[in-house]
Amino acid sequence: MEGVPRGAISELLGDASSGRTTFVQAFLAASTALGEVCAVVDSANAFDPVSAARAGVDLSRLLWVQCNGRVEHAMKVADLILHSGGFGLVVLDLCDVPAEALQRIPVSYWHRFRLAIKNTNTALVVAGQQANARSCAALQLELSSRRPEWARPGRFQRLSGLDLYVHSRKPVHCETARLRAWAVSE
């Protein structure tokens, strides 16, 4: 899987409709296509398996844990999964968690996560609106949407495309990581 470093934490940052879900699904599809077992720790129960399957994710290779909006459960589950080993990609979705709850996450979690996957083949992707892992992240990608393209003007419009912009906020410091600039248009 290209794009995120193995044995490290990567953060995927952006507001709603910035393309975070598209990137997460692309990473999951690439990992499951390689035959890897992946995990999604879904803090707000926002993961949609139907759209993930349409994006190419092999759901038979996916562990999906719903945390019902409880960020403390999401962090504990992610800790257990990362320490168990055997996963190619672990996604920790913190997108819909309120900022106040994110600020209460002890920094020790991020250090534990980093040490748990160091020198392994596991990639941890943390999706959210703001940086959470901070200095523990090897890579931070910030996503933003540019201009939507509408199929027909008028009363009933249909979205026909969306240009996304990806900016690396933090350079990669891993030899195994390769970062490409993406220009996504659907």
C-alpha cells in the first residue's frame, strides 16, 4: 500500500466533505487487495460498509468496531488492536468527536500507539478534523475540497465532480514511506 508509512502513525486531516472518507476507503481497498487484515475503529458509528465495498474494500478482511460516540472506548480498542499485531492497516476515525473530548485524550496513548507499531508492517491512520497525534505522527496530510462541478444548473442539480487538494503538513521521516501528490477528481 503506497501513500502511508508502515510502522508509523499517519494523520488524515480535514473538514467534512474534504475527501477524508475517500482516502480512508482507498487505503482500506489497497490493503485488503494485498490480502491484509484491516481494522476500523469507528468512534462515532459513521463507517458505511456498503460504500466501502463499492470502493473496493474486501469486507471479509475487515474488523469494524463501533464505539457509539465514546472516544475513551475508541482509544482503548485501538490500543488493544495495535498491541495484538497482525493488522496491515488500522484506521482510527475521530472525525465526529467534539474538540473538547479530543483534548482530553492523554498524550501517552499516542506514544503507546507509536511504540506498538514501530518496526512492524502495520500502518495506523488517524482521521480527524484536527491534529491529534502531533509529534507522534510521521505524516500529516491535510485535505480540502476545491470547487464542486454540477451536471446541470437549475433547480435540481447533480454533483458530477469534486476537486480535492492534499497538502503534507508534516514531511515523512520514514525510509519505507513514499508520498505522492494526489489530485482526485470523481
